[in-house]
Amino acid sequence: MKRKPPPSPFEAQRKAAQRAALNALKRARRSAEKAGVSLSDWEGEFLDSVGERVKTHGRAFADPEKGAPGQALSAMQGRKLKEITAKAKGEEPKRWWGRKKDP
């Protein structure tokens, strides 16, 4: 009986990032449903497609320059996920670009 070699630390880190991304996607959808906030068609499709790509490929982006190595979501996907989560919580979205609000 052959023993399987132990997984590399990089593989374990990649799998942990994959699980964390899938949990964050599920949490965002669940919190929106609980709060009664209706997500737009685009946001629902975004959560579904990113979840499918993470399950299938281990990450949701193809270009390695768009995200850190070992991460499951790119920088922009992470930002959009944060925006959807904030919307589900009823918080006002943060302004990412441009000037501050006028008083």
C-alpha cells in the first residue's frame, strides 16, 4: 500500500483561499436574502458565475496579473463582493474613486 505524499503548503493555502472565497460568496447571498435586499440581476449572476469558476478552476480569474498568487478572487472581484456585502447589510457604499462628497 503506497502512501500519498503530504500536500505542499502552497496547495493547502490555495485550497484554503478557495474555501474562503466560496464561503464569502455564500455569506453575501445569504445576508442579502435575510435582510430582504434584492440584488440586481447583474449582482446575482456575478455571485453565481464567480462561485462556479472557483469550484471548477480553483480561482475566478485567468490572468495572473489580476490577482495575487494563491488567491481565488482578483482584486476587482473582491471589491465587488465587498460592495454587494455592504449593500446586503444596508450600509452606504464607499466611494472608491473621485472627490469626496460636498457638504
